[in-house]
Amino acid sequence: MSIVDTPERRQLRELTRSFVTREVLPHLDDWERAGEVPRALHATAAKLGLLGIGFPESVGGSGGDLLDLITVTEEVIRSGGSSGLVAALFTHGIALPHMVAAAGARTGGSLGGRLGSTPSPGDDGLIDRYVRPTLAGTMIGALAITEPDGGSDVAGIRTTARRDGDHYVVNGSKTYITSGHRADFVTTAVCTGFSGSGELTLLVIDKGLPGFTVGRRLEKLGWHCSDTAELSFADVRVPVANRIGAENTGFLAIMQHFAAERLSLATQAYATAQRCVELAVRWCRDRETFGRPLASRQVVRHRLAEMHTRAEAARSYVHEVATRVAAGEPVVTEVAMAKNVAVAACDQVVDQALQLHGGFGYLRDAEVERHYRDARILGIGGGTTEIMNEIIAKGMGL
């Protein structure tokens, strides 16, 4: 039995599977066409304890660690959900950790000691104002880093925040913000030096503040049930109490939480591949051509065998790296490799799964079609495949 496959995590899988079967599958197609999941789904997931997995009970979470988060993410997709659903329902996984870590640093705990900086006096208040309500399913948070002309260049962020008494005055724009339309608040990376200086700070900005505009809903190739928005800030006054940690520590905070985000995306990739293998096997057993099941043909069986091998190999490697991250090892290079390995496996498997489904696989009625669309973002979000290769090359001393 692997360290990821424990009796407790098997129970967590069963809980997740029951939630997806009962609360998600009857409605997922409607949410895909509506462009978002309902707020009530967050409350339901919170009552079951799923929304708080990976967050300590001291801040309103359910406890658990990175491996428990991976367990939930994998099972959501394996049970018939999608990576788009994961993005929509668990956006707090990238919106809240910086607050939790900073508050941990303030109290001398292990939650945020790695930030290595003096925390903000407001960090404890952020837990009660944002973290607890979000984990209870009554608020929705988003993370805003990417800018229209910035891409993966986090250090080049141009959205500025100028100190004015007990407020910051924020100006700039963000794009590709997951849950940006539904979010009640946005954890926002701003430049507190001169524009593009790399001196970054994280501010929690409430929707509805004067000058804060949520732009058009972005229409995407995939992740249809996950709303995505453009945000703009024109002289938005944000209380200093909404700062996360000390000023100019935002870049380090962002970098420290990239590992969990990238492993989540890697999990979504290999889980999507596994689900598509299951769908393809089922289809090839039931579908007959020229009087014989597709699965009776050697070329089909071998293709399914190769797909299964790629998915399982990716899963094993992601689990190995995640186990090391959970143990506190600094495995930046390995995290990048895990993401790329899982994404490559996913790309190959979903393409072959749709091909095996033939014309039916091209229809919106086919689950495999949704996975085919959703999979494409996984090599872009959280750092592109090319950025991951740069990290890997650096780890090789190149």
C-alpha cells in the first residue's frame, strides 16, 4: 500500500465520489452551458468537509495535507467531474494559502514561517474576514496575478499600489482570473515599488470597492463551468489592514505556493487521463464494428494498453514528488518535471480516447469531448510547459 493510498484516504475518496455522483453529475452539463457553478455548491462541499481539506482546523479548515488535496482532486475527476469543476469549486486553494501562511508566521506557527518576513498587523484579521467564511462556503475568493501584457513574468507586474495613509491606492489590470466574476474578494499581486520593479505585495481587494471593475466574462476553449474574468483597478483605495504579510514580500509568497498549484494541475492532468482511459475501455467493449467489439481488435487493445501505461506512470511520479513536497523537501525541479510529465500523458491519452470514440467523441453529449477541451489549459496554467522546462534546465545547471 502506497503512502497516498491509506484507509483514511480511501474513505476520503468514497466521500468525494458520493458528493460528485449526487451533487455534480446531474447538473454539470447545465453548469457548462451557464458558464459557472452555483454558489450553493460551495456551501454543500463545505458542509461535507471537502472545501476545507488541506487547511488547518485553527482557521476553519478540515485538516489534512497536500496528499489529501491530491486525493480529492483526483477523485472528483475520476468520478465523472472535470478539471473545470475543480478550478471553479476549489479556487480558494490559490486564493487563501498566502493569508494562512502569513498568519502562521505572525503566531510563530508552521503555517507561514517559510515566508521569512515580519507579518502584517492585519494578518490575523484576514483569517476571520476571508479565510473562515470561504472555507464555510459563504464567500468565494480568487487570485489575481496575470496581467494582459505580462504572461508568466510575475516579477514584471505593473499593477501598482501607492501608500496613502492607512490605504493603498491601486491602479492597473488583471486578466484570465479564475472565478473572477463570482469572487467576493481577490488576492491581488501589486507592485509597491516603481512599475515592473519586482517589488511585489499581496493585497486582498473586495469586490464592490469604488474603481474596482469586473470586466467581461471571457469565453474559453474549455473549463466552461469555470468563470474567468478581466479585472481593472482605477484609484481603488484598499485598507493597509488588507495587506498579506510585510510590504514587498509578495514575490516570495507567490513562489512558495506555486508548488502546490502545479501539483494540483499535474493531478488534474493524470486524473483526466485515467478517466479517459476508463471511458475508452468502456466504449471499446460496448461498441461493435463489422460484427465485433472494438476491444477484440489487437490494434485497439494495444492502444488502450499504451494509454493506461502513460496515465499510471504519470500518477506514480506525481505522487512521489507530492510526497516529497509534503515532507518539506525543496524539489522545485521535480515539481516542474511532474507537471510536464502529467500534462504530456494527458495530451496523448485524451486525444487517443476521443479518436477511439469516433464521431460520438466529437459531440457535446460525450464526456470525453469535455475532457479533450479542458485538458488543453493544463500545460498553460500555473506556468507553461516552456517555463517548466526552463526550471528543469536550471536545475540541471544549464
